[in-house]
Amino acid sequence: MKRALWFAALLTAGSASSSVSANPYEKQLSNGMRVIVKEDHRAPTAVHMVWYRAGAMDEQDGYSGVAHVLEHMMFKGTSTVKGGEFNRIVAEAGGRDNAFTSLDYTAYFQIVPNTALPRMMELEADRMANLRLTAADFASELKVVMEERRTRTEDNPQGLVYEALNATAYRAHPYRRPIIGWMNDLENMTWQDAHDWYRRWYVPNNAYLLVVGDVDHARVFRDAERTYGRVKARALPVRKPQKEPAQTGVKRVTVKAPAKLPYIAMAWKVPRLKDVEHDREQYALEVLAGVLDGNDAARLSKSLVRSQKLAQSAGAGYDGTVRGEAMFILDGQPAEGRTVAELEAALRAELQRVADEGITADELARIKTQVIAGEVYKRDSMMAQAMEIGRFEASGFSWRDYDKLLEKIRAVTAEEVQAVAKKYFGDDTLTVAVLDPQPIDESQPKKKSAVPVRH
Amino acid sequence: MRILLAALVMALSAAAHAGVKIEHWVAPSGARVYFVETHDLPILDVEVDFSAGSAYDPPGKAGLAGLTANLLDGGAGDLDEEAISARLVDIGARMGGVAESDRAGVTLRTLAWPKERAAALALLQLVLARPTFPEAVVAREKARSIAAIQEADTRPDAISAKRFAAAIYPDHPYGVSATVESVGRLGRDDLAAFHRDHYSARRAVVSIIGDVSRAEAERIAQSLTEALPAGLPEAPLPDVKLPTAATIKVAHPAAQSHIHVGLPAVRRGDPDYFALLVGNYSLGGGGFVSRLMKEVREKRGYAYSVYSYIAPRKLEGPFEMGMQTKREQAGDALKVANDVLAGFIKGGPTEAELAAAKKNLIDGLGLRIDSNAKLLGYLATIGFFNLPLSYLDDFPARVAAVTAKGVREAFARHVKAEHLVTVIVAAD
């Protein structure tokens, strides 16, 4: 889910419901778990997801990656269901299943023929309470996670840059740690660490259930009572805010890795969405990201890639619906023969152009058209609808406010976009991470602990 | 994410779903048309494919098919690239490219409301029939393409994929990848000629799904294809020759070895397809429940991603088994995977595996076609490869009819050890 945080484009923020009818439906179980059901009867499919409000940001130093490792361990069986059995049952029902861990949450899903939904609910509720963690399973799965880290990060130059960017931008806030975990933390992780994590966070009062598909919400509510409703609530640990102190000067970090093209990512600290009704700037930042990189006619590609031929690629992203802190990110690869410094200057110039001259009525209208079209297209995918509700809820909002959020984005004015472009892009809150490409020395395997992060 | 192998090219591994009615006709232009009418959502999806994939790149000009497809919207008719993208964005439409070894083309998703639909289809018609390939745009995209190739040539995953294709398809267009030199040779006249020769109505397959009537779909298909160039008749591709078993090691400093094992295996429409599909599910296509996943990942923790797939093409498409694993243990991990493969080829699936595979493939049919976007993919594939219109309806029976003996015999015919090529990038 890392890339999603990078480039969380405006359109990923579709609406939970384009109608004012009762759909979706919501109910809270007596143990505190919330159940949200969106009926969609186009095809006999059901998407079943459980989201836990526990992600990498809830970890402590020395334990980075434990949220994700536990996600892997959740497939290893319970007191009554053998390891791998859940996967087997899903597969034989004709379905597929997986899970994902982000900074803010951990989520589990199955996409199945709707007739299999009650069984999924039984199995998911079972592993919420009865996970059987063994030292042998843990040791084996930890190796798998280290392989995952090698694929995603060690051998992926842009993954290394992203890791360095976060580790540099944040001094205090837990977003400084990678979701996958530092390799050394993984090497020292124990069975007990995973078990503690499970006991601490995997409770119904820290979770919500999402079902989207060809289902009857009343029946889902009854089945939820029968399954999840039996899991006992427990008190959750206190969550410390761990707010990032104000940054007071530009930070720069360089990552060396085998590659050909350099790459630059520039991240400014900006506000996250807190109050759907009263916030304004956050919506203007969303529109700014859209104007820069939200569609095929957006400014960065048009100006830097196509017109000036200065960039191989260029992008912008802002995700304001997060539990922690928000950043506005510009990134790109310089074109052959151009430098990172030139690209950095050009990216800054695009922001300055919005600050000086504002945006056109056409550009603003396009963003709004994209929102409407995105809403319609989203209805072609049950998983997309479920993900949207899930992510919005994960950052502490209710799906009920989603239409309002869209309305607010569509109400943003050109002046508001210009105002945020002027206000938020000074050097004092900026972190710049650069990939310094290294020639491939075929005789030199990379050192095991070569995680080139420099503060 | 727990698995990376999202799109395990099971491609046509799905599914008949009662109620999907595929209509087929030939437009007056000569284009073949495949259509599903559905009015649930105000969306129209269109895909137009041509026999114009990379397999048709002229010798020495690898990359031409891809660049041509990529630059259809680089300028068309009187419109420049900025006008095309602005018009698309103004109506909320999205255009995408298709660039494979056999086929190339364009996808369009638009709101089905009259104004938006008409404007989007007019743009699609223009980019298909009258691309201008402006000199400056071609020069810029050549440079970007070359930079992307140079970048890819530093990445172990890209290196291993290219080396594998070259090794299993010696002396065949399927094995050729674009290089800095081959793209460097291309000029706008090459693109214009490739378009003129290959983007003809006779070589076109139009797939349409969404909120339009049959009569409207007929008009749409004709208007999209009536102004296409006359083109050349489709020249047959050379036969695929099977490679000799070999192990190729490529030095690279990566932490993980990238391993591919495989060979050219099966064509679209081959009678053994369903036996291979069902068998491969148990071997390495079925995600967490496959033998490879159990032996390599679950039992030994050797890999995050380990899989096998079959990807039929017009000619023999690849069977491939692959994984990434810490380089120090690559030899051990590969031995486990090879043992699994050899055991499967020899013994086939157990009765329990066979039953499980059939249940997933048959009962999962509905899920694989539960959106317009997913159905469009099936329509386009059925159309392009001339599969029976009843493909989706027949699917459950064809899967159900597969026997363990049938799987063994199909693997014996299509996956022979004496032709298996192994490529290891970042080998110790």
C-alpha cells in the first residue's frame, strides 16, 4: 500500500454513496465492532473485509514491521482451523483472499460468491480471537517477510528513496519507520512480539467489518452478531499522538543504488483533513494535486515531460485522509542529459506558477468532471467501493461524510488553490530525497545490510 | 500485501456466467465485432485490437509496434496531443493502450451519456484512423523509450524477463525485445508505415460492452473502423522452435536472485488448454494453495513470490515457473522448485488437488466476470483469438471434464524437461 500513499490521487477519493438512500447500512455490535454493508446486486459476488485500526504507525522503535508480520501470521491457523485451511476454503469456494498492511491500518479480505459469505464471516471472526501462533511457523514466515523486504526495498531503488524520505522528513512521528520494518528489527523479532501485537490490537472494538455485494444487509447483520458478536471486547492501549515538531529548515538525503536514471522526491508538510465540514485548505490541496497530476492533461506531464522535455516522468500527490501526518509530494526522473537540480527547479517553478498566476477555469472544471466520472466508474468495481469506504473509515471518518467531502472538493475555487500554493511550499517544511544512480558492478553483491539511509 | 503475483496470467481461466450474452458480427468495414449489452451503469467500454503486436516488428526495428501503439494519440487529424488529452479529460473519458506480442490497440472508457459518448468515440475514431505521428513527438518519445530501456536494463526483474524470452524463443519474434539501438533506428515514417500496413479493418477486432443498444453498437463499430487504412494481409509468424535445455546465469549485484524456468508451451485454442489450466492451478497458479507456494514459501520460507503460469498466444505461448529468493540460497530454492515441477510432470495432480482446482475454477467463474471492465477483457480475448462464442458458457463443462490422466498427458506433451530453460539473474 505504499504507493497508494504516494500518489493518492484525487480520484481515489470517490464517494461511498452517490444516493441519499439508506445504502450503505451500518450497525454496531454490542462489543463495539461496527458493521457496514453496501448492497450492490449487479453480480452474485460478495467482498468481505475486516479492517483493524492498527498499522505500522502504532509500532514502537525496535519493533518496526510487526504489524505486517502479524498480518502474515494470521494465515497460520487457529485453535480449530489448521494453517493454510482458510486459504483452502476460500479457494474451493471459487474465491480469492489476501490482506494488506499500511501505516494506519491492517485489513483482510475475501472476494467470494455470495453464498460463501457466512462461512467467511465465521472464519474471519475465528481468527480475530483464536489465532494459534507457533514459534516454528513464525520463524519460517519471518524469512518470507525478509524476502518481501528484499523485493520491495533492498533491490528497488525507488523503494529505498521512499524509505529514506520518510525517515528523514519525520523525527518524532512514527511515519518515519517503514511499514515492512527495518531489516535489523525483522532479524530480531520474536514470536512473542507478534503475539503481543495480536493481543493488543486484534479486538472487535478496534475493528470494523465491510461487506459490499449482492447481499441482504439484515442477514449480514444477523450473521455478524452470530460470529463477530461473540468476540469479547478488551480495552485498547493508549495511543500517544507523537506529533511531529515543526520543521524549521530544508532536509536533504541521498540514496545510492544500482540504477540508470536519477530520481527525486520532494515532500512538504501540509495539513491533513480533520473536519470534513469546516476544513477548506485540504480540499484546495487535493485540487492542486489534481491540477498538477490528476489527469492526462495535467500540468506536470504536459509542461515538464511533453513541452520542456526536461523529465522522463513527473508526478504529484497529496493524501489528506490519514491518521497521522500529511505531506504533499512532487517527484520525477530527469530526462536523459538533464539533472536532478534542473528537475527540482522545474518542479518548484510549477508550484510558483500556481502561486503567482493561479489556475484556469478550465483546469478547475476538469477536476470536477473527473470527480463525477470517477464516481460513475467506481461503481463497476465492488472492491473499489469497499476500499474507498475502508480507507476513509481508517482515518477516523464516517462513510456518511463521503458525499460531503466530494461536494467540498467540487466547491473549491481557483483562489483557494492559489492561496494554498502560496502558503505551504516554503523550504522550511521541505524534505528532498534523491536517488544517485550507481553503475552495476557485477562482481560486487550488495552487502547484506546496505540500507543507505542518511539523515 | 501478502502476494505480489496479482496477475498470474491465468488470463482465460474463467468462467461462464449465466446471462452473459455475447453478440458477434462482422462490420461492413470487415472488422470483427463482439458485443455485450448491459444497462446497469451509464458506462461504455470499447477496445479495438489489431494483429499489430511486437511479433510484427520488422527485423532490426524491435520496439516499432509498441511505439506506434503508444503514439496513436500523439496527434491525429487536425488535433495535436494536447488537444486530444484535453478533450478526453473534459468529458471524463479515459484512453489506454494495449501492446502485447500478438496484438496492439486502444481501450476507451467513457460515460454513456450522449454528449460524452459521442465526443469520446469521435476521438477514438480519429486516433485509430488518422494518427499523424508528428516528428517532434516521435523524437521525444523515442528518447523516453530509450531511457526506459536503459533503466530497465539495470533492474534484475526486467533483465531476467528479457533474457528468459530471448532464451526460450531463439530466432523468433517472441524472443526479441526493444533495445537502445533498435529504437534508435526508428523514424516517424516507420511508425506511419507500420500503422498503414497493420491497422486495417480486416485485422481489427472491436469489443464493446455497456449502455448502448445493438443497433448503436453496430454504428459505433462501423464508424470506428470504416476509415482505417487498407493495410496488408496478415503475414503468418514463423514457427516456434523449442529450445534446448540450458541454464543461463547473469551477474548482477541484487540481494535476490531472479529465477525463471520454462519453455514455449501452448497456443490459444489448443485442445490441451483446459488440462494445462487445471493442472497449473495445482502446480503454481492457485496462489496460496499451490504446491510451489506450499513447498517453497510456506514450508521453507525461501520466497515471498513463487508461481507458475501458462500464457497461451497465437503461437506457442510460455509456460513459466518463477521466484525471487536471497541469492545465497538460490541453489537450494531452485532445487525445491524443480523437484516440485518434476514431480508434478511425472505424477500429475492428486485426486484431491484436481477436485480443488476444478472447484476454484468453476465456482469462481462469476467473480471473474462480475464487472464490465473484466468482461471486456474476455470479449477482446475471445474475439482476437477466435475462441468459440460459447467459451464462457462451455467453461465449467470443459474444466469439469479434465482428468488427472489428462493433466499428466498434457504436461508430458507441452512441458518437456529436455526443452526447459533456466535463467538466473544475480546468481552466485
